[in-house]
Amino acid sequence: MSKSLHESPLYAGLEPGEVDRIVLEQPVKTFAAGEVVIAEGTANDRIYVVESGELVVWKGPVGAPGGMKVAVLQAGDCFGEMSVLRSQPTAASLVAVTDARVRELGRGHLAGTNGAGGGRVALNLARILVDRLTRGTEALQAKHADEQRANARLLSALMMVGRTLVALSIYVFLLPLAEWLKPVLPSDSVISFGVIVGLGIMTWTYQRHSGLPRLDFGLNFTRWPRQVARGIMWTLPWLVLVLAGKWVWLQFNPGTMRLFEPERAMNSALGLNWGQWAMFAAGYAVMSFAQEYVRAVVQGALALFYRTVREHERWKSLLIANLIFAILHVHLSAVFALLSFTAGLLWGWIFQRERSYLAAATSHALTGVWVVFIVGVPY
């Protein structure tokens, strides 16, 4: 007899001799790997006690896509007690994974009619059932808690999407006012500043009260030098590409512009004031971090939404967040909005790849200062 049967919870509290008497009265059956011991829905009046080998409990079609592995049984474990006690068909199938020996425990052993120790076996069986029901209840509670957390995350993401739509509506409504203000302002950046401040306040309020981990929005500043370096590394090739593109343009259109035109960032009617230029360039760099904070929260919320509803989120969240980002530059010009969308793909990709707001913001500041305030790409 297998030693594991003496150690089975089913025979806990019994003397070895009592266990031997009970077990020796039980019929033993052997099963080859893959063989079904008892099928789901079968009438059953036996409790199956594993003496050796490994078996699995299957709910639904065995081994088919519609089936589900519920548990793995090894020596000392039992199966079928619910159907015996309730006089109902089995609720699952028992299948041998390896060659196995199984003992059959009849009702008589539970009533104590087939030798000493039957009452103890019944008590142990009750404890096993209570333990299983407790574990099942705990598993359901854990699943319910997970679902509640997922619903809370989904609701939070939807709130951010709603706030973003409201902000976009207000922005579009105020676009005529921006056109009226542009001729009297020293730089279009003043309007951008107002837009970013408004969006930043909205985004910060949401992120602060969402209850979501800061990591969902890439707001992790540990090892920040590495994050900054990664942002620079991914950006440098694009800065070279921008300069090369303008140089090629000049080869075909000589005399139309210069390779470096920092004055394009300022309104030409006021001329170029280097102190003012430096102030606006520094301000742009600072506001780049504010813009990327807005993007990080919007893109992070969208990614969270798609993950929660179990849809592939990798490119959806990036493209939608970037489209919103580009629209918010329409007050500068349609061309600049298109350029922002193109550059924003890089920053959104960096944010997604590095899971770092800081890396994306560094790239944004570096790219914007280079393109707008040094090379002077016309927009």
C-alpha cells in the first residue's frame, strides 16, 4: 500500500492499522495516461482516492478549447465526494495524466459499517469539503475584487477621455479668438502657453484624484539621468534628419531661406531680439515638459482603457493621444499641426517604449528648440 494514503487528509487521526483495514476493503483500479476515470455528468456513488500517479479535474470537454482544467490531484487526494453526498451526477471529469492507481471508497466507509474508523473518515471528508468551499469562496472574492479594481480603472480612464473631449471642444470654440490675438502678440507661443496651462491643470487634477499608480503615466523619476539620456539618444538622429531635409530644400530653392533661421520663432514685424528669443526658447523647453505631461496622462489613460476592455492598445492609444496633441496646435497653423503630429509620433513612441514621461519630455524639448528656435522650419 502506498505510504501517501496513510498521510492523506481523508484518513487523518486514524491509526495505521485502521487505515490499512479501510483501504484494503476498497477496490483498486489502474488507469493509463490519458484515460478517463469518470466523466462529467456520470451517476456516481464512489469517492476516488488517488494511491499513485497524477490526475486532473476537467470542467467541460476534456482537452478541448471549451474545457477548463480545474485542479490537479496527486497521491492522497480524493474526488467525487460532492456527487456521493448529494446523490447527483459528477460535476467534472477525472482524467489520468500519468499511469495511476485509484481506490474506490463506498458509502459504507462513511457510515462506519465497513470497519472501524468510518466516522472519522466522514468527519475528515467534511473538513476537506469545507476547505475546498473556503478556497473557492476566497477565489471568487479575489476575482470579484479584481473585477472591481478593473472597473474602477476603466471608469477613471473614461473620465479622462471625457475631460479631453470637453477641452478639445472649448479649444475649437476659441480658435477665432486666437486668430484675432496673433497679430498683437510677440509670439504665437503666448497662445500656446495659455492652452498648455489650461490642459495641464485639467490633467493634473485628474491624475491626482484618479487613484491610479503614477507608473501608469510613466511618472517614475528613479534613475532620471538614464531616462533623460534615452530621450536624447532616440532624438539625435531626427535632429540630423530635419537639418538635412532643410539643406536639400535649399539646394533646389536657393535664396529662399537660410539653413539656420532663429528669427522665424518670433513675429517678423518686431524683428529679432536675442534676449526675447532666449526667453521664449527657454519657455518652450519648459512648456514641452508640461505638454508631455498632458500626453503622458492622456496616452496612459487610453492604454489603460484598452487593456481593461482587453483590446490591443499598443498603437491605438499612441495614435489617438497624438491626434489630440496635433489638434491642439491648429492655432499656429495647419502645417504646424501636421508637423506636430509627425514629431508627436516619435515622442509618443518614446513614452510607450521607455514607459517614461521624462524621456519623452526631454525629446520634445530638444526637438522643439532645434526645429523652431534654431533651424527655423517655416510654418
